[in-house]
Amino acid sequence: QGKGKIFAIDYSAPNLAKPFGIQHLRSTAIGNSIYRIHKFLGWNCVGINYYGDYGANFGQLLAAYSLWADPEKVKVAPVAELSDLYVRFNEEMKKNSELREESRDRLVRLSAGDQEMLSLWKYFVTEGRKEAERIYQILDVEFEDYLGESHFANQLDQTINFFGNHCLVEESDGALIIRIGEEMPPCMLRTSAGTSTYHSRDLAALRYRWKRYAFDKMVYVTDVRQQLHFRQLFASLQRAGVDWVNRCVHAPFGLLSFKGEAMGTRKGNVLLLEEVLDRAIELAKNIIQEKNPDLLDKESVARQVGIGAVIFADVNNRRTRDVSFSLEEVLNFDGETGPYLQYTHARFCSIIKKSRKPLDRIGNVSRLGEQAEMRVARQLAEFPYQVDLAAAENEPSYITTYLLDLATAANKMYNELQILVPDNLELAEARVHLVDCVRSVLQTGLELIGMKAPEEM
Ligand code: ARG
């Protein structure tokens, strides 16, 4: 369906002044899956990471740094120190309103091009990006376009002119706004202090992307709290008579929380994504050690299972729902989990290895007909529809639900029927062929979610 068409997707986009917390997981995992689904359907894909490298958070970090930082300590462990500073500043700001002033002041100096602020800001951004990119490597996520918010902060005048030419810009208490009807508050382009806003930067970025990519579809993946922001964004462009804005959609997701053991070791209740992943890998290692102590390469399988379990749990819910899960739950090999799918995939891989049948020879499928086999066959035939649906609605959970159903049907067949029937070669071949189709669809499906499919576990 995507042949010759361009798909752009804005996802992940962490705020670089903040620690890479567990809340960023959803945008990253869901966005990556939507990206992979479109790619699989033949679209030309552009993954955009609109890094949060500008705005109020940086004012806070700049202020915290000048008030409390020990530059030597920061040099040794920049990410840990800077995120502690950020968290501390936010805690203290609740009690002390002068700090708010302090951070605003730094931001104004930064926008005005103050050398000291600018070089600190560059340093923070560089460290934040390094950290984010390290996490993307762990999750196996890549982007084509890394232009963050700061890139569009100096395009304010063009944006104001564009809307001004359509007579849409009004002044209100010193700020510049666009009114977009009764149902929504106006969209603010410039604050009374003369700085750009989240709206104006996003408008500049979107117009740039249209010029650069001429996309057929453009998706934004953020949490539901930004719904109004995107409605305002699209509505302002509509008012300016822009027709391509119909190609843009916001795909919001609900909030994520953790049940069970508390893992946040830092102040301020920040749960670091990496801590969660490390813990999941550790738990996966214990389970593998117990189930399959002779497995070669346990280390790398445990990584694939642990990380996959967290990704799956995140994606396996209707996007807009809030999710809450515990690591014990998501690592249960018999539950509706990622490891259950990976385990089923590995089981079917091992049947095929045992069969030693040349796989290029398609068995005589007319030999199939048992109820358990037909259930699997019907389930296989359903795959393309579910992928189309997932793309149309930007909803990866269609694929996870589908894979769980397929795995259940296939495991039922495995329990009811002997696959490698000893005295009926033709039937054995037909069944191995069916098993190979299951293996292949499970593998493809897991990849579409952003998971790995180990052959043994
Ligand atoms: N940095 C923002 C945040 O973490 C998300 C940005 C989403 N993309 C966008 N074009 N506004 O909340």
C-alpha cells in the first residue's frame, strides 16, 4: 500500500534537560513500531526525532548548574549529575518561587545569545543526546532526521509573517496569537517577552517538513496531554488555507506506570528507563537459567527477552489506554507476554531444525484438514489485514493481539497433533510447512513491534 508514498513520523523526542525516564519509553516503542509497520508496507519512511533541546527545562538546568554544580563532578559523570541537578531544582522550585525567576532569567539570556549560557547549553545538549543515542542503541531504534526544537526557535519571524499574510495574527496582552474558533483556546505564536513558543516552533518545524519531505502521511506520537496542542496546531494551518494539513495526525497514548517493586533510586521519583531494562534483563536471565541451563549465548538471549518483554507490554494495549505493569508479569513465559511469543517462535524453529526437511520444497498442503491445522491456517491468512489495520489506525496493538492469537492456535496444534509423523512422510512435510509459516509470521510480527526473535531460548 505504501509504494511510492512518503511517511513521516515524529516520535520519541525526549526533553534533553531531563533524565531519560520511563515515560519516554511509550513514545519510543509505539512510534518505532508504527514506523516499522509502514516500512514493511512499502512506504518511504522518515523517522524524526524532534529533540526537546530548547525551552523552560533548559532555563531550569542552567540555573541549577550555576547555583549548585561542582563542574569537576559533572565532568566525571555528566548524565547522572545533570539529572540530579534538574530533579533537585524542580523539587526546590516548589518551595521557593525565586528559583522560577532565576530560571526564566537564564532562558532569556540564552535566547539573547549570551556566550556563557550558550556554551553550557551546548554542553548539556551534547551530553543529553549521547545518553539518548545510547538508549536507542539498546532498543534498536534509528531516526533519519534529528532536527530538534532549538533548530526552529529562530524561525519565529517567518512563522509570524506566514500567518500575518493571511491576516490571522492578533495582539493580546503583548503576546501574538491566532484565534481558532470557539471550541479551542487561541494558539500563541510569541510570548509577551518576545520569545517563541512550543506552538510556533512546532509550526515552523511542520512547514519545514512539508517543504522537505512532501509527505503523504505525517504522524505525531506523544502522550494524551498534548492532544489540545496538536488540535490547535492543525486548526491554525487549516485557517490559513493549508490543505496538506489533512495528511497530519496525532496518535496519542495513555500514561505508563509500574506496579510492584519500586525501582527508582533517584530523588524525585524518577524511574530511569535503563534501570527498568537492566532489571528486566536480569530477571530474564534467571528464568532462562532455570528453564534451559545449557543454552549457549544466554547473555544475549536474556537481553533480547528482557528488553522485548518491556517493549511488548508497552505496545500490547490500545494506545490511548493508561498502562501499568510489573516486571514479573511481563516476563511470565506463559502469560500474554512478549517472552511467550518469543518462546513459541523458538519452539517452532526447533521443530523445523529437527525435521531436516528441505524447506524450499513446499509440502502437499492438501494433506492438511484437521481442525487444529485449519485454525492455524485461517489465523495465518489474517495477518495482512491486521497489518493494514495497524497502519491505518497507527495502532500496533492490532499486531500484538494477532500474534497472541496465532501463538495460541499454533501451540494448541502442537499439543494435539504430532508434527513429525514418523510413518507418513507426506503429512509430516505438510505439517512442517505449516509450522514454518507460523515461525515466519511470528518472526515478522515480532520485528514489526520492535522485538527480536531468538531461534533458541
Ligand atoms: N519533547 C516533547 C515532550 O517530551 C515531545 C515533542 C513531540 N513532538 C512535537 N513535534 N511536538 O513532551
